[in-house]
Amino acid sequence: MTCHARIMLFALAIPLAACASAPAGDYPSLARRPIERSASVPPAPPVIPDPPPASATLIEAVRALGIDANRGDAEFRAAFTANAAAIGAARGAETGSEAWAQGEAALSRVIAARGPTSFALAELDRLAITRAEAGDVEGLALVEAEQGRVVALMRTQDERIAAALR
């Protein structure tokens, strides 16, 4: 080998020797860290504060609407009892006849008597929407409970009217 070739070989060997002899602690390991090895780290559960209790104003409003609905139901039952005969007599009567007109008037009185119940349900619907928009879970539950009861009253009234018209 010529002198020039030996120098070149020596010049190439020095950098390779330096790479092989570097201390292991000088560079960070490329191995996965413990946090990277876990399949999944569950996120911390969100802290959701307890909802405030339903306000006294809301409780009183729902109670008053329930009383209105009950009053409307009592008025409906009284009106239905008083007008059932006229409604029944109108069944099968010719449109425009006296029996038909009296039956229509009687039906109108019965439907008007349920007005307080209908109004209470509409107000409960409005309260439910505002409580849901405000994120008031407890208030919404209170409103929905009364709302369900009033819907049941209205459904019973609807069934009585439908039965009278058959």
C-alpha cells in the first residue's frame, strides 16, 4: 500500500473510531418513556359542580301552575257533566239544526272550561325551556314532573271529549 493510501485509510478510520467510543450517557435514549408505554392514560374526570337547588320562586311558580291545572280540570269535569246531554243529542243531527247548534255550543263550553289547564301546561312548557337553556337540572326535573302530571290531565280530558263525540 502506498503512503498516500495509508493516510487516507487512517483519516477515514479516525471519525469511525470516535463514533464507536462516544459515552452512552451523553445523549438521551430514544426508547419510549413510561408515559409513552401505557396504552392510554385516562383523562381526569371533569369537575362538574352540583346544581344549585331549585329556587323558591320556581318552586312557587310550579306549585301555582299545578293549582291552576287542577282548577281547570275541576271546571272541565263540571262543564262536561253539565253539557254531556247536549253534546250527545247533537250526534247524528243535521249540520245547522237546533240540536247541532246546541251541541256545538255545549262542546265549546266544555273546551273553554279546560282553559286554565291548557294555560298551565303552556307555562310549564315555557319554564322547561328556560330551565333547560339555563342548565338548571334540578329546576328542570321539578318542572318536568309537574308537566307530566298536567299532560296526563289533558290526555284524560281529550279522551272524554272524543268519547262524547263518537
